[in-house]
Amino acid sequence: MADQWVRLANRNQIFGGKPPLDLMIGGLYRVRHLLDARRGAWYAAFTLKTAHAEAIHARTRELEEIDPWFDTARQMVSYPADLSGRFDEIRGRKFAAFLDPDDYTKSQVLARELLDSAANGIVYPSVREHGGTCLACFRPRLVRNVKQGAFFEYRWTGSREPAIRKL
């Protein structure tokens, strides 16, 4: 059940009765990146470029598990939103241990501690796009004015780097 919540209809206003998975922004990937299987978060990137980098990384990892030939396409949609509230910043050298691009163990422990202390979420540097910034919001009520944005196609044709096409 822990991983099922993203597929269940949610009555919270932000989700409009849809499963959270249906509304995840392109830059939001694996729900457990910062949190564990007990709780998810709304993941966002500050720019579309960073959102693409984050989403492509996640989709590429999924393809590697399924079919290493990389001959497929995925359609993605962006969901611009406003976020309100104070978010903890984990940028800078003292947080480097929490930003391992391949191991989320330490970031999950930190996120759980922050969540348990009533934090709203975390602002952190993207580990997929140099100079990019991401945000994980722990409180759905703080995500407002969600709008359907642009549609994109990621097309892999034999390599780990897909072509990106706006639809």
C-alpha cells in the first residue's frame, strides 16, 4: 500500500479527485527521491530545462531496467504551479552528503526528519542539471494554481540521450 497512494484518487483540492501520479510535473520523478515509501512529495524544478533533465534521468533509468535498446518514446506534460510557504534550503557544501545522485538514503533520512519537524519542504540543487534548482513540497495544500502546461515527447533512438520535442 505504501507505493499505491500515488495511484489512488485524492479528494484534496489540489488533486481534483485525480491520483497524484496523474498530476506530477515532468520534473518530478520517483516519488521516493527524498522521502521513503511512507510518504511522497510534489517535486518541481525551477526551470523547464531542469525539469527535463530530472525527468529524462528517471525515464532513462526505467528504460534501462526494461529494455536497454532505447528505442521508444514517452509523452510528458508540464504542470506549472505556485508554491507558497517557507521551504528549508539544503544548498551549499555542508549539504553535499545529502545530494548523492545515485543513492537517496541520506536525503530520505533528512527529509523524514524535516517532515517530522513540520517542515513544508526542501529546496535543493539539481544533481542532473548543473546550476538547476528543485523543490520537494511535503504539504499538498501549499501547491496552488496548478495548470496543465506544454506537452513534450522524449524519444530515445539507440542512446541514453533522447530527443525532446514540444508537441
